[in-house]
Amino acid sequence: MKWNTHKIALMGILTAGAIIIAILESFIPSIGIPGVKLGLANIVILIILYEIGIVEAIIVDLLRVLMVGLLRGTIVSMGFLMSLTGAVLSLGIMILLYLVVKKFSIVGVSVVGSIFHVTGQILIAMAFLGTPYIVFYLPIIAVSAIITGVLVGIVAQLIIRTGVIKKQKEKYKF
Amino acid sequence: MDKKVLRNDLILIGSLLVLAVISLVLVLTLKTKKNLVAKVYVQNEVVEVIDLSKKEEKDYYVQGLKGQVHIHTKNGGIAIVESNCPHQDCVNMGYVYETNRPIICAYNAVYIVIEGKANFDVEI
Amino acid sequence: MKKIAFILPLLAIALTSCSEVKPLEKMVFCFDSIIDVKLYDGKKEYLDWINNICYEYDVATNYYAKGTPLGIYQINRTNDEIEIEPDIYDLLKYAFDVKDQGATYFDPMCGSLSEKWKESLAKKEILSETVINEELEKRNNSSFEFFEDYNIQRIGEATIDLGGIAKGYVLQKVYEYLRGHGVNKYIINGGFSSILLGEKNTKSGLFTVGLKEVKNAYIQAKNCFISTSSIYQQGVEINGVTYSHIINPVTGSAINENDGVIVISDNGAYGDAMSTSLMNNTLDEIKSIEQEHNIKTIVIKKNKIVYSHKDIEVKYH
């Protein structure tokens, strides 16, 4: 794993992309449980995971959570913790599936990641608000997470297929 | 794409979707319809119990964690109409008339849950 | 796959409808309210018997309308020695004797005092001390005599009012009738004040009884009478003080020591009389009466339970 100037520049662009997507997405109102988001930034994370590396994916994801928290002013609030937990759980399972359980395509991995993402968010919401009632929104959020996961996976796949990142890697040797 | 991987994907996504849809259907259909009562919680404690079957139009003001929350009932439904939370998710939810659809204002730790009235055999 | 999908809902419907046996039900209009009778076993003719007995006692004890053949109305308008029906004789005797069983603040001969308070409170006025004292004097100068062959005599100007015991007394009769006919599963809801519980048609047989006056509170009970008195039902608030329809026969006051009393007993008439009387007893007095006369109570003040018998479990939902 080499970190040269070109790589840093590319990572910077990708991180910025993830942050922008996440911020735009945060303006979409959440269904029922405040703070549960679609997770579209995962498109970028998935691309990095599959095309560049695991460590790089982790770095970008965490940076994304931190920067969005700072920029949207939600840092040190339930919303921020939801985002963080969601990101950690989702990335964790995706890395596991990508590295160890090599049975699913990027779409499958994306769906599982999406589900873990909302699960992490809901767990924090439950802890902060007190259980029973939030559970009612779980089914609709699960359905939305599955659909989003599929779309995110397909988009990530399409972008990977264009070979844009591959070309960058070959050209600049990282 | 590898056929085997595609099959795995479809099984995975298919079964997850089925589970989610079944639970969605359950949540949507298993609900009490009559004699509804709305319970307003602030930080997990019931501060107000409102009988929705009376269909009164009334305002309620509840002290939440970070400010006052304005609740309004109308025609057997209930809504948070004003709140000082930044995202206004709770206000955007509008009026709720059924059980299984809690209104949550996380910022103020206020949530409203609609339940069926307790089923007593007799009241004294 | 299709077959299972077809059978499952039918099975579900079958199961749910099996557990719900339709009870024999009748609403009896009497004592200015409704007695809701639900029998889970028994025959339809039992409902008719219950209806008739409620009607009989209603007519006989009605304070404001003539009884047939003779009721409280006529008794209150004569001082002659007269013969009355055995049923009414027994009821009157019980009402006067219950004082010896701890019912210190229950007096069946406070009819006119109660009436005056009712009229006054209807105008949102407090009854004057003068009138109260007049009424107490009237009562002290009156008495009720019981003779052989169901003869009675009212002496003096004070009138009989059996409102605080009649319903419970009738429920006691209903209980004895049902027990005699082998009916065990029923609930006779005499409205807020008097309830007779048999067993419910479920495994535990327990009924869930909600306490209207205490937020979210309820108890579970079976095979007993539950009698309730409270200021919240017909109370009138004047200058921040609530005046109830339960008059203290000793002081003539309409302000009670307690806000609500629930009595669980094995005799309907006794329960009713006690739920009225205990409204003016202190907690200590109530505790010793409980022990001596084998009843269980719940005492309510300001919409909170200030005491409940150790065998009563109050639950909150």
C-alpha cells in the first residue's frame, strides 16, 4: 500500500464526494425515527473497498462521519452517534463479507451493509429514547434499506466497471 | 457476473426482503382500531394521556428536554405542531390516527404513542 | 404452499371464535341506573328472575315514587304502625342493624338531611348550620320500630333513605340465587357503586377492575362484592372544597374524611353500607374494622391510594 501524492489527491476527492452525498442526503426527512438516513455515501465507500483497499475505506468512512457531524452541527448528539455506529457496523460487516465470506457480489455486500447501517442507527436511537415504540418503524426502514442497498450496490458496480479508478491505480502506481 | 454469486445474492436479498415485508404487513395490520388513547412521554415518563376517541380539538404544551413542544389533537388524531428541534422530523410527520406509528422528537426526548384503551372488565 | 395459505387464516378465525362464548346478558333499568348482568353459564330464565328482583326492590325503596304495594315512599309519610312485605321488612331490619357491625357513619334514617343537602348543592350553595342542626335534631327525635308479623312503625319526622344499601342488598339476593342454581361464572355490574363478581370464563377466572379515580390503576378479583363510594362521582366543588352526596350522619356535614373508599366483601349489602360509612372513618379505624369484620378496603385521597389491604394487589398499566 503506497501513499503517493496522486493517491492522496484521489482519496481527497473521494472523501469530499462521500461528504457531499452524505450532507445532501441529510436533508431528506427520515421516516418516523429521527436520524435514520439512507446511506447513499456508501457508493463511495464500496468503490474504495473494492478498488483501493480496506484501510482506505475505513479512513474515508470515519472521516465522512466526522466531517458531516461538524458541518451539519450534529456532533455530540444522538444523531452523530447514530451515524457513527451505523458506519462502524456497516463497514465491519462489509469488510467481513468482502474479505472472508466471498460468496456475494458487491450488490449483496451493499445490501447487508445497508441493513447493518440502519440497525446501528436504530440501536442508538433505542438506547437514547427508550425501547418499545421505535420497533414499529423497523420494518419500513428495513425495506427501504434493502432497496437503497441494491441501488447503491448497482451504482458502485457500474462505476467500477467504467474502470476509472483502475486506470488511476495503474497510471500512478498505488 | 459469476452465476453462483448472482444466485447467492438473489437468495440473500430475496429472503431479507420477504422478512422485511412480512413484518411490515404485520405492523400495518395488527393494530387496535377503536378506543384509542395517546400517551405523551418525556424522557420515558408518561406526562399526558389523551383520550382520542373523544375527537376533541385541543392544544397541549409539554416541557421537553430542550424546550416546549406544542401538541394538537383534532378529529381523533394527534400531531406535534411546533417544536424547537433543528430537523423538525416530528413536525413533518403530521397527524397520526393509528397505533403503531409513534411520533418521536429526539431532540426534546418527547414521544407520542397511540394505544388502545386498557381493557377493563369493569371500572369503579 | 397455496393450501397452507388457505387453511391458516381459517384456523386462526376458528381458534379466536372458540375462546369467546357469548354470555347471557341483560341490562336492567333500576335504582336510577343500569345493572348490567352477564352470565357465562346458566339459563335465560335466570336473567328474568334477576330482572324481577331488581324491579321489586327498586319500586319498594324508591324515595320519590310510590311503591306497590307499600314502599319507602309511603312509610316516610305516615307514623302509623303498618304491615309491609317480608322482603322490605328484612331489608329495613338489616339497614338498621348494620350499625352494630362497624358502620358508624351509616344511618338509613337520614333521608331528609340528604335531600336538603342535594337541593342546596344543586344551587351551588352550602347548607346552613341552622338547617343542619334542625335536621340532626329531627333525627335524634326519631326512631324506627320493628314488630312481629312484619309490622313496622316510623316515629318522628326523619325519613328513611335506603339508597346507600339497596343495590348491594339486591346483589346479595342475586348472588344467593345464582349460587343456589349452580351458576359460577358471571359479572353483575351495578354501576360504579356496587358490583358482584363471580368468575370470568378464562383460566384464572379473574376480572380486571379499573380504578377510575387513580390514574392507570386496576386490581384483579373474582367471587366477591365490590362496593365503592367517592366524592368524585356526584361531588360539587364550592370555594375549593368538594361536597359529596355522602352525608356524615353524626355531624351532618357533606365533607368526608376520605375522597373514595372501595370495599371488597362477601356480602353485598354489608359492602355497600360500609363503603358509605368508611368515607368518614380514619385510616386506623378502617384498619381495625377490616380485621374485625372480614372486609378488604382501598382508601383514596386526592386521586391517590393512601391505603390498601395487604391482600389486595393494585396494579398499574
